[in-house]
Amino acid sequence: MKKMLSLSIFIFQQVKRVLRIQEWLSGKQYVKCMEHNVQNAKNIL
């Protein structure tokens, strides 16, 4: 029983870590996209 609990906690932590990494990556993508838009705006102006 205790082993199952620690295993589920471990899995939960791994999932949380993956989600955080995905969040971080999508955040970087968002920033890159914004920078790209700013560059385009400068080129138009």
C-alpha cells in the first residue's frame, strides 16, 4: 500500500515537471512569436 502511494506521488511529480517544461517551452515560443511580430511591425513602419 505504501509502495503504491510513493509510486503515485513519484508519477505525479514527473507529470508536474513535464507540464512545467511544456509551459516554459510554450512561453518561449510565445516570446519568440512576439519578437517576430515586433520585427514585422518595424519593417512595415
